[in-house]
Amino acid sequence: MRKALRWLLALTVLIGTMSTAGAATAAEPEATGTTDIKERLLSVPGMSLVEEKPYPGYRFFVLNYTQPVDHRRPSEGTFQQRITVLHKDVARPTVFHTGGYNVSTTPRRSEPTQIVDGNQVSMEYRFFTPSRPDPADWSKLDIWQAASDQHRIFTALKRIYSKNWISTGGSKGGMTATYYERFYPRDMDGVVAYVAPNDVVNKEDSAYDRFFATVGTKECRDRLNAVQREALVRREPLEKKYEAYAAENGYTFDTIGSLDRAYEAVVLDYVWGFWQYSTPKDCEQVPADAKNATDDEIWTSIDTISGFSFYTDQGLSPYTPYYYQAGTQLGAPTIRFPHIEKKYIRYGYQPPRNFVPRSIPMRFEPSAMRDVDRWVRHNARHMLFVYGENDPWGAEPFRLGHGARDSYVLTAPGMNHGANVAGLVEKEKAFATARILEWADVAPSAVQENPAAAKPLAKFDAKLDRRGVEHERTLRP
């Protein structure tokens, strides 16, 4: 029976791939009779133009691509998935980028794209609006379906961009690039996954407790812990302030259940949020004497780092797809608060179920992350994982086993959730850059002879290469 099911699944994937490959063939110059990149892109069946935006040296397109809601049953409905193409030259390699959430419609270049001086295809993750089926069957939001979205896009565009491809993404995007490689290991020539959490066993989160016990300096940790505790000690007056804040802005709390639950969720995110987005020098902005700080000082510090708007219905709604995935496959961290007496904590770290409307059913699959972790350990090829030393999400990283080949896990000292290759120590930075160039098949002869000479092929562009950690004040990768 298992063999029959595997054969049926393989056949379904093959049929979908063959049909997409046939569609992609139409984008060949000889088939379309044109070399104009916009016409070639739009000749792909299911591809439509939203807008084109100018950028010096590139052409930038915002597109919609028709995807099946269910890749196992492609005849049972479709939706429009938003993608962007930053086009340089079909003779250059292509980087396939996703952040794991919405796609930016402003021209941006990921670090690997700058390194290889290539094209970039960026994908909006399914179920993030507007790339959401209507009606939304949430059971079709899983890592295999999303990987299959990428596979179809790659298959459709490979006929146009025929040189090497590298997938990349940061945080949930790094997770996405890893899952894509697990399910379609023959598509990409390399993977660069930034700050990608790997929650193999959802109920075992002691690694995070160890992280928070040692990160940064004791002085900084003590400051943060004291402010967090004080915000719970002063719960009554600060919740009155929260009520007024919510009323003024029209915020509601139906999904999480109450303002009290939302208040505690924001406060308990405070220390995590600081280390995710800040650096040790930012500790100077944290109240040094929490007990004697004013209510406004405590409120402002919590709001600046955690954000009191984020566990409202209005704050949670854009991230429903993430919390759904966290509660069904990805897992979510739970940490302890030894510096806060139990009497002040009513709910603790709340599960993802509390952040998703109850009308959406959820069931956790503990085997999903174990499968990916096992595959990476034993089958990784041309994969680079980059983490930040001070990033809490890196407490549970991907690790490589004896079966991995030409794959690496590197840590950028002192960096947070915005860690990148440029932040590695010099020797590792050159090495990682050289591997990316090799995987893209654009390594200059000087780099092939001496990897220490590796550097990005494209010059830095202040607008196009504007990076750094995206400060979304809510607990998510």
C-alpha cells in the first residue's frame, strides 16, 4: 500500500512538472520570436503583469503567476501568487529569494544576488495576501505545497534564465529555502539560508533558556529582566493605559481572547525582541533602575521593543499564515522566566493556536520538522547556513551530519537576526563568498585559485542593497 501511495504521489508531481515544463518551453526566444524580457516572461502560461518599475541597470517586474491551490490535485482550483523579477541579463545566474511572508514590490537585491551579480526572482509565500486562495482552504498551507509553488515557478522560468540558480531567504525565508531543497533537491545549484530556526522537537526548548542565561553581558540581561518584571508588577495601571491606547486606535482582542492576554504576550516578548533586533550597545536605552522608573518609561521601553499593537486582532491578522504554520508544522518556542515570580505570570508563552482565529482548524504534525532535520543532516549538498551570535532564533540551528557534502554552518559574531555573510569574520566571509560564486558558476579564476580573494561581483548599491533586520515587533522568525 505504501509503495502504491508513493508511486501515485510521484506520478502526480511528474504530471505537474511536465505540464509546467511544457508551458515554460513557450518562453524560449525561438517560440516567442522575441528577446524582450517582458514579452518572454508574459509568454509563460499563467503569468500576468501587475506593473513594471524602472531601476538603473535592471528591469523590475511585479507579476502574478497562476498556481494550483493543491499541487496534488491541480484541477481543483487555482490562485494568483505574486512574484517579482529583478532582471539583469539572461546570461547571468539567478537567485530565487523568499522572505517566507509577503514579497516586497520595491526593487531590492538579496546578498547572494549582489555576490553573484545576477537576476533575482522573489516569491510571496502562499496564503499571505494577496497570494491567498478564495475561499482559503487552510489545510493546503504546508511546507510541501509551498515548496511545490517554488518548483513550478523555477520550472517555468528556467527556460528563460538557463544559468545556475541559488535559493536564499532570511529567517522564515531561510526555513523556506531549506524546505524547498529538501523536497526538490535537483532544482537549485546552491542554497544560502540566513538565521533559519530548526525546531526539531517542539516540546523541547531548553536551548532557548540557555541562550538567554548567557547572551550579552550580565548588566544588560539584568536591565532587560528588571523592566520585563516591572511591567508585570505594574500590570493594573499599565493595562489601563493599554485600554485607552486600544480604544483610541480601534484595536480589538477577539483572536487572542482578551486585553489581559495580549498585554502579557507583549511583555513576555520584550527580552526576546531586544536580542532579535538590537545590539548590546542598545542596552543604554533600557531603563537602568526599573523599580524607580515611571510608568511611562516602562511602557515606552516595552512598546519600543515589543509593540503593544501586535497582539491585537489588527496586528495578528497579517501573520495568520505564519502562526497557522507554527501551530501545525514549524513549531514555536516556549521559554522560562526565572527572574519573574510565578504569581505575576498568568499565561506564559502562549501557543500559536491563540493567535489564529478559532474558525481555522489546526492540528500539529510533529514529524514534519524531524523529517527536514534528518534530511539536512544526511543529504545537504551546496548548502550554507548563516546565524547571528546574539540572535535567539539561532539557539536551535540546523546542523550537518556525516552525509552532508560541501555544506556549512557559520556564525557571525555579535550579530542579531540580521546576520549575513558580510558579518562573518574575514576568513569565513571570503570562504562563504567563494562557495556562493562557485555554486553560481561565476567564480573568477583568481577566486578559484585563492578563495581568500573572493568578494561580491556587483558594487554595493545603497538603495538596492538596503538590508538589516526587519523590525517586526512580534515573536516570529
